[in-house]
Amino acid sequence: MSDLDEFEIQLVEGFEDCLLGCIYQEDGTPVPCYSSALVISKLKARGMSEDEAVSELNTLTAGVTMLWVHPLEMA
């Protein structure tokens, strides 16, 4: 991939502040990586329960190529 290659990245509207960065597929296509904790917190702040937030999250991201970054708890 050269620095001049351009790719479009599909973002989830309204959750730009939850975007942590991206990874690149072998062909150079960027894949956005979101914080699952930030997205769930944002949906819960809108009055949703945890289950409703997860359901809404699945609906919002259906068909979107992306990755979730989950909090890691160290023992």
C-alpha cells in the first residue's frame, strides 16, 4: 500500500467520539475500531438499559465492517 492509495472508511454515525483508530486489511482497506464500553455508555446515557443498548448496537452496525475493542481486565 502506498501513501497515495485512498480508501473510503465507513463510520457509524453519531459515535465518532468512540472511534479508537483503525487497522488495515491486507489490501490496505481501513477497518474502524470502536470502544465497546464507550458506545454502550453513550447508549445507556440516552436512557437505554444494557440489553437495549446491546440490541441497538447490533442494529446500528449490521452490515458494517468494523472491530470492537473491549476493556481488558487483568487478574
